[in-house]
Amino acid sequence: MPSWNQIGTAVVIAVGTLCATQVAIAAESGAYQLVGSYTHDFTRFDFANQKIVSGPLHGTMTVTQSSGGPFVVGESTVAVCVVYGKKSDAGMDLEAPCTQTDTSGDKLFTLSKRNVGDTDTGGGGDGRAQIIGGTGKYVGITGSCTYTADYLSDNRLVAINTCEWQTP
């Protein structure tokens, strides 16, 4: 028959293991802000009472604020996106799937959407982006961002994104 010390020790080990497991599988979350600077080469044309825009968007994004996690203040990524949208009397309907690659080669995938503003110099507007996963340290990450895009002369664009993320 086991002694009370042995039973107590077994209970302490079991509770400790359970707590450690819960911490190890607990979801992580946080927030970050980044500034992006891009160039674009859009094709624009009129089609059936709409203005169509499509083309590549390339640039860099730098984290300016972070609560931690995989997003480190001062770290930059290279972004490659394809923008496609249409503007009509009903408004803007724009989407941009993007892949951001950090210095270690890990990739973060986002899908930005905007239904206000335009893509002309002096234009832009507010939108939302979904974080839909990635590779390396971004595997399983999800979240959302709000952003403001400002279109500048010479096919340039700047954006500020404020994001919240989580992992399962």
C-alpha cells in the first residue's frame, strides 16, 4: 500500500504536468503596427461604366509597434501583391492578396480589401486585411488589420496597418 507521501508526490506531478501541458497548448495573441512603402505598375481601363485597375504592388513593410510574438519592432519584410479592383458609382471594390517574406525566409499571407477611395495619385482610403497563415514562425497564425493607403505620385503608395493576431 502506498504511503501518503507517495500519493501526494504523484498528485503534485500529475497536476504539474497538466498545468505545463495547458500552458504549452495555450493560444498566443498580440497586436502590431507596421508602415509599408510600395511601388505599383497598374493597368487601368474603362469597362461597362466601371474603372478597372489591376497589377503588381511591390514594397517593404516595417514593424513600428508590437506587443511581441513573431512581430519584432524594427523588423522588415518584402511584400509582393497583386491588386485588382473596379470602381463604379456604387463605390470601390478592391482586393490585394499579398505575401510578405522576412529576412529568415518565413512568409506571411494576407488578403486586403477596400471599398472606399480610389487608386489615383492623391487618393487611397481605409480598408481591412485578413491574416490567413504563413510558413515558418507564421504557421497557423490568423488575424485582421485595419489600414490606410495613400497613393502618391510616381506610382508610389504608403500604408499604415494596425493588426491583431492569434495562433491556435
